[in-house]
Amino acid sequence: MNNPTRLLTSLSALERFTNDALRLKHDPGYLNGFHFNREFLKAAVASTYLETVGDRADSIHLAIEHYPINETVKGIRDSLFSRISALSRKSISDNRDPIMIAFDYTHEDFYGDRDSLWIHGWTGDHGVTGRFSYLTASLVNSDLRLPVISIPSPMGNDMPFEISVILDLLISMLGHIDLLLFDRGFYSKDLIMSMNDRKINYLIFVPKNPQVKDELSFMYESEKKVMLYEFSLYREGRKVEDSVYLAFLKQIFDHRSEEYYDWCFATNSSDIDLDRIIAKYKFRWRIETMFRVQDECRIKTKSKDIRVRYFLFAYEQLVESIWYLFYHEEVSFKKYLMELSDACTVMVNNVERKERTRKQS
């Protein structure tokens, strides 16, 4: 790889994200994303703490924590979305496949006292006392697996509302969405009602609850069928009714694992293609690959402040997205990360050396 011009373009995108997210001045005379990139990327390469790679950790924390939490979280979200939208415009416009969006929550382990609404409780296994949680929406199909936007999720989160916030942003970017993909953790009447109101096709993998097991027990091997499931729930003191189609598939052979599996999906489409429904849903699994790659550039922090946690998570996601969009066919993620960090260090060191020389003369 080692193309200085391309690397500088990547660094410029990361610098722009940082400056916009934290409202820093786009001026080399002030500490901003240009300088902070060096520390971020050094920490990412080593998967370590900012404090161990440089002397600007305090300045970085002050910059991230300068504004109120709600303002900063929105600034990070909008800046991340803006950068990925701009960088991916050509890839998305060249894409001819249906636009499928996969949703998933990813988590960061926490080992201290849980005294923040942003830290979800955990079992305590291996010293993990809590987790920070982020809801991510990714564009997935045969050619793309691009994370488009992520938002932090507090305890007691309103999942349908969080998804609606993201969908509003995605529709402004994409114009339309052909299919939404959710795993079993998203299966709920509230989400189904919310998605039905939006009239966007969706697939939700349904847990094998007693109702599903009972229905499957009466089916023969390889049978596929769709049934209408009507339900109700109470909202603001009144009963609300709705419905969803449940697609049942009994003992379907999987060629990869050479095993037979039962499946059940919730969908708002009555004419869903049962022969292709599993293949469509499996595109959602590509989001897991993205999370595994992002884990290779983890920037560690002991901070409980969601502004710090979310900013570093978003920065990592943007680094991974740039690699995927422009470099993944020619170089491994780790090699790309090392070259990007080296180029950034040389560039920032040169600017700082010139500045010291100017002040001394």
C-alpha cells in the first residue's frame, strides 16, 4: 500500500470527524484533530490506553468533555454519520443490490463501580461488572458490510425509539430501504408496532418460545409456511392491536454446517419468498465481522464518561470503515492501521518541529 497521498486523505477524514464532533477549530495553530490523530492511532495500533502512548491524554479528555453530554453525544453521532455518508457515497451509488440494513448491539466491558446510567449491569464473570452498549446500523449485502451509524444506549433504553432515530438518518442518506434485519434480541411487540407504522419491510429472527416450538412440532421436515399472528398490548392506558406474519421453516438443511435447523421469522410481508428468507437473513451476520475487525483497533480508557467512551468507539468505527471502503482488498486491517499511524506520526512531528524552530528563531 504505502501511498502517502491516500493515507493523507484518510487522516484528513479522521481529523475532520474529530474537529466537527468536538467543535474544535480547523486551525493548525490550535490543538485539534490533526494533533490528536497521532495519539489515537498509536493507541489503536497497540490496543492500549492513550496515557501510555503520548502526553496529550489530558488535553484530549478536556476537549471531549468540554460540552454537556447531550450536545457532545449528538455532535459525535452527526459527525460520524456525515463522514461515513460522504466517504461511502460512490460505493453506495454503484451498488445495485437491494438496500438491506442490519441492526445489532455491541458492547464494551467495564470493570469498575457501576454508577452511571450508561453502564449496563453484567454478571461479574472475569471481573466484568458492567458494559457500555452501542446500537449500530450497517449496510449489508453481497458486496458491502459497511457500518453507517452507531449511537450509545443507556440502561432502560427505548429500543424502538433508538431504531427510529437511526432510521430517520438513514432514510435522509439512502432515500429508501428495502429490508431491515434484526436478530432474536430485537423481537418485541413494541418494535413490531413501530416498524409496521413505518411500512419498511423487515425480518426479525424469532426466539424459540413455547408458541414457536408448538407450531413447529406439527410440521413435517422441510415444510415452510406463513401464518398471521394477531396481538395486543397496552399503551398509555389503552389497548392497542396489531399483527405480524410469522414464517416457520422446519428442519432446513444448512450446506455450510451440514446440519438441519428450525427457523422462525417475524415479517410484515405476506408474500415473503420462503425459499430465500434464510439467505437474506444471513446477510445480517456480516455485521459481526465488522465488530471483530474494529476490536483490532481498540483505544482503551478507564473513563466512565459516555462522551469519552462514545467518541473513541466512533473513531475506531470510522478507521475501520475507511479501511473497508478503500483498502481492504489490498492490505490487512492491521497493516493499514500501522501505516496510517506511521504516516500520521511523521506528519505531526514535522509540523511540531517547524513550530518549535519558528518560536526559537
